[in-house]
Amino acid sequence: RWLEVCDCVLRLPGESAGADLEVERAKELGIPVYLTPEQIWAVEPEGIPE
């Protein structure tokens, strides 16, 4: 149920049936799914660590 309040999802590498289900659910909810932190920083540059 936490997924419904997320701004986005960061899918880390590796096999995980549970993570794959969360990605599918996020897409159903219209929540962006990113595969790297750099993808997030491209749309939210103020979140880049210094």
C-alpha cells in the first residue's frame, strides 16, 4: 500500500519477482519507474548529492 503514495520508484538491478510486481503496479498507477539514480536526477536536479 506504500506504493500509492510514492512520487517514483527506483528499480535496482537483480532478479526479484516482488520488485517486478511493484514496478508493474507503479506503471498501472502512473508512477514513474527509474532504473538508475541518474535518471531521477535528470528530472529532479535539486536532488543531486554534493
